[in-house]
Amino acid sequence: GESVGLHLPTLSVQEGDNSIINCAYSNSASDYFIWYKQESGKGPQFIIDIRSNMDKRQGQRVTVLLNKTVKHLSLQIAATQPGDSAVYFCAENFTGKLIFGQGTTLQVKP
Amino acid sequence: DAGITQSPRHKVTETGTPVTLRCHQTENHRYMYWYRQDPGHGLRLIHYSYGVKDTDKGEVSDGYSVSRSKTEDFLLTLESATSSQTSVYFCAIGTAISNTGELFFGEGSRLTVL
């Protein structure tokens, strides 16, 4: 089964609010994590990554938090915009392969 | 956008027929991957390549074979398609074995096996 675990399948937020998308992983030895965004009909697109020796990394409007103690990863999107509506996947690198979670759909309400 | 082209983008075929999907890259990246995406399963790795003629299996490789005779092309073949192989297939490329850099994905190939 999936080693990167479940999440809330759909998250609905108001435009302008902050969004938090969560992901649990089960492989303690995973050393690298990535968040991808997938818009309808397109391939996944890289958002941000983080290595296991870090607990936080910030990008433009996005922040990834890693809690290795509880094997939890989160993606925070500041001031969510309609263009952020998509499916978001976390992925972990385990033994040299990227393993993806099932994804969370983010819906942004105007 | 990374230079990745998948072909065909859409295909409908019948059970038992052979199917080949092509991934072409213009980035000269060493690593290439084939994933399938199904509802409830996310993206699952089928096969990957770490160089010309160097390939390895992923987590769902049964029923699939791959070939990489040139850096720029990675072919995925279904020798005898089954309905369970109806899916969206994504090719991805990367500069490393995934722990030092991102993967760039193609636009996907939707395969329907009747």
C-alpha cells in the first residue's frame, strides 16, 4: 500500500485565507520530501522541497514544515488565490525512489 | 517548462493489443521515470531509467516493459494491454535519483483499454 499516508481528501478555503495541507509518511528512513501541485489535465508541478535535516523551508507564499518525530509533513499557502486550486501531492524519497501520497484537492472559494 | 513530450496524449485500444507510449526530453537529464495515476492511488512508479540501456523496476512493473536506447527517449510498452492498465501515464525526468532535485513531469498520456 501507500507509504505516504492519508490526509483530508478535499480542503475548501476562502480566497485570501491561509491554507494548510497535511501529509503523513511512514518511512522513517526517508530523507527528502517534495510537494507537487497538479492542475486539471496537467502533470504535477514542483512547489517546494525539504530535506530531512531541516524542519522548515520557505518559498514564495509557501512554507513546508517537517516533523520527523511524528512523521508529518505540511504545506502552508499564504493568502490563497483562485489559481491555487489544484490537487496537491506530497512525495517522499525512500531508497532512491519517490513515493507519492494520494493527494489533497484544494478548492478556493471567491 | 521542462522539455518533455509524451505521445500519444490519448489512446483507446482493445484488450490484448500491444501499446507503446513514448517520452521524449530535450533537457539531457540522466534519469527518466514512468508513473501511472489512478483515483485512490496517487502516482505509482512503474519503471525508471538511470541512463541509456539502464533501467529498473518500480512498484507496479508487472505487465510493463521499458527501453531507453537514447538519452532523450524512454519508451513504455504494454505487451498485451488489459483493462486494469487503463490509466493516465506520466513521464518524468530528473538530474538525480530523486533525493537531490525535483522531477519534471510531462502532460500525461491517457490510455483506455476496452
